[in-house]
Amino acid sequence: MMSAKINHQVREAQIQEFEAAIKDVSEPYVCIDCGWKGKKSQLGGWLGFVGAEAFCPACGHSEFLVSGKELDAMNREDEKCKLQHPLSCHSNS
């Protein structure tokens, strides 16, 4: 009886791990250089290796890739800047 409970717990952990991996590769990304939009799974590079950098599949740049969350944060910061300092904001110069 105890092994059935342990097997169930192991299976639940595997399912949660799988769902987290699917969510990770489905995360939206944008290249702010060329405008490419897609999922993390579509990025170029060796994502499985530690320290390896992903790159945009359209233009090949890695330094211009941002996740959807990062892009949202950048847009919120830009809007905040425009509201607080409309004449001296970096985007208005």
C-alpha cells in the first residue's frame, strides 16, 4: 500500500515538472532589433547548455532578445517616464 502512495507522488512530481517545462518553452520572446516575435522554443542556440546564449532566429542577435515579461516591464517604465517627465524623458529627446 505504501509503494502505491509513493508511486503516485513520484508521478505527480513528474507531471508538474513536465508542465513547468512546457510553460518555459512556450514563453513569448521578442527581438527589439528586427521585430521578430515567437516562443522560447523557436530561439536559436544551445539552450540546454549552461552559459550558452540564445539568439534571434531572424537576425542572429542575442543582445536584443527580451522575454514578454521583460518587454512589458520596459513598456511600463517608458510610460512611467513619459508621465513623470514628459519633456526630459529619454524617449522624447
